[in-house]
Amino acid sequence: MPKSPNTSKSKKKPKAKPKSTFKAFWIAIFLLGLVIFGILWANLFKNYPVDGKKQLLVISSGDTYSRFIDRLAKEGKVSLPIVLKLYQKFLIHDSMKAGVYEVTQGMSIRQVLSMFSDAENAQMNRILVIEGTTFKQLVQNLKKDSNVTKTILDLPQDQLLKALDIPYSHPEGLFAPDTYFFAKGETDKKILTDLYHRQMKSLDEAWANKASNLPYKDKYEALIMASIIEKETSLDSELQQVSGVFVRRLKIGMRLQTDPTVIYGMGDNYKGNITRNDLRTPTSYNTYTINGLPPTPIALPSKKAIEAAMHPDDAKNIYFVATGNGGHKFTASLEDHNRAVQEYLTVLRSKKKQGE
């Protein structure tokens, strides 16, 4: 019989991979690491471009890392914004905090991004005073601000005004709404004093250039009117129209009949809605039951509202009502006003039906 072939001899040994293949692989890995490191260095570790030895960066409320990084890319300060966004997402784990931050020469972009996540790093404290809010809300916000040194906020109203050297008996409307930046630890007295002087400057300038034949006894009454205008519309384009309606009503002896004054007079009793009974309940601010202006402003009016109070439009309208789609419709006759009211109610019913 023929001999069986030796199977052990017939099997071929696998060829070993050339050493050069392994070497090429590790070289490729090394080069890839260098590229990745270069990208990280170019976007994270390079110096943040500073104008001069140091620069202040303002971060406003609502600003996001994504928008800030996109702005850096648009200005040509970073080449791959996605790297910064990934760094923020996985390593910072926080949102940007409003404030004013100082960036000095030599700080890396990574350091700058990390700095924004902690308000304690801010050099200045950002204080936002929203137009149309009340003095009570302003005080509450200052009390909650840990960067404000409290010295007078807990004083009774008359003593607080005396401490601020303010010659009025009521604080409402006397402080200018805007965005402010104060040093950390600034006192409430300094902050309120600055806001007061700024509001008085706006009021004095507007009063000096007011239109003729206005129905105000003094600039304080104009400030009261400005606060009502501020509460009645959020559209700059309507400020003078609203002013015109109320100025004409004052001139002809017609009651202002504006809901925001009723709400202010209700104080803490206001729970989000006003009823017909509320409109009939007398208070010193209820312009459905009193003639003329209320005794004080009802909010903190903006400079634009103050200007509008001094420069009403010259139309003949004495009525206005919301359209239901943003803004108001202004009319000169009760007949047209009633029609506008019905149109408004129709819009509301349509929206309610669509929502069901």
C-alpha cells in the first residue's frame, strides 16, 4: 500500500506579518495623535486674543456657550468651533453666568470658557432692571443678589427715601430701568442712587423739550403718565398713540379707565385676573372710579415711555383695545371702539377653538 502523506509536513506555517507593517501602524497612530493634539492646541490651548494687556468681556443673561463659540469662529479667533463645543459639553457641564469678566494676556481659550461657568469669576455684577416692573420687584431682586451689600433695603419706605435723599414720598417710578454693571459688593444705596439720578436726568431732559399744551401740572405727573403708557403696550411704535389717547382723555375730563392702574391698586390681592367687581371697587389708583391721574406712578417707566408722555400723537383717538394678534387698534368713536372690541373677542374665540 502506498504510504499516507505526512500531514504534519503538508501544513504550511502562517507567514508572520512583516515588522514594517506594525511599524507603519504605530507611526500612523502617532501622527494621528499629533494631528488631534494640534487641533486641540489650536482651539483650546492657544491664547485668547486680547486687545491690550487685559480686556473685559460682557456675558448677558441668556447668553450660551454655543453662541459665544460661534461668534469666536465668525471673528476668526478659532478654526474648529466644534472642538470647543465638545469640550464645553463634556468637561464644563454648566451654563454661562452673566457678568463682566476680565481676560488678561496669556489666558487660553480653554481658561476663558471655564471662567464663564462660575459667576464668582466675574469682576462686576450685572443688574437687570426691566422696564414696567415695580419698585417692589426691584427691591426683591436686589435682596436676592448675593453680590449686593444690603444697607437700606429693609428700611421702611419713608426712611429709605430719606437715606437716598429723594424728595418724593413714594418710590415708584423714580428709578431708571436698564442693564447695569456694578462692582461686586456694591451697596444697595449706591445702586439705587445711580438709578434714581439717571431717571431724573431722563425726566428733566424730556420735560425741558416737551410738547406744548400738555395737561400735566408738573414733571411728576408726566412720570405717572409714562408709567401707565409703559404698562399698556410693549410696542415702541404704539407708545405715542397710547400717550395721545390718555392725554386727550385728561383734556376732555374723561376717565382714563386703564386696567394696569386697577391692578396696581389691588396690590397683593391681585391674583392674575381682574373682575368687573375689581373695576368697580374704589382705590386711589382705580382710574375707573377716580378722575385724572393716580397719585403716583405704577411702574418703572423707560426713557422711551417718558418721551412718549411728553410727545403724544396728534390723532383724534380716545379708545384702544388689543387686537388679539399683537398690538392694539385705536379708534376715535365709541361705535368704532365697540366694533374693535367685537373683533378682538372673535379672535379670542377662534384661538380658543383652535386650541381645543
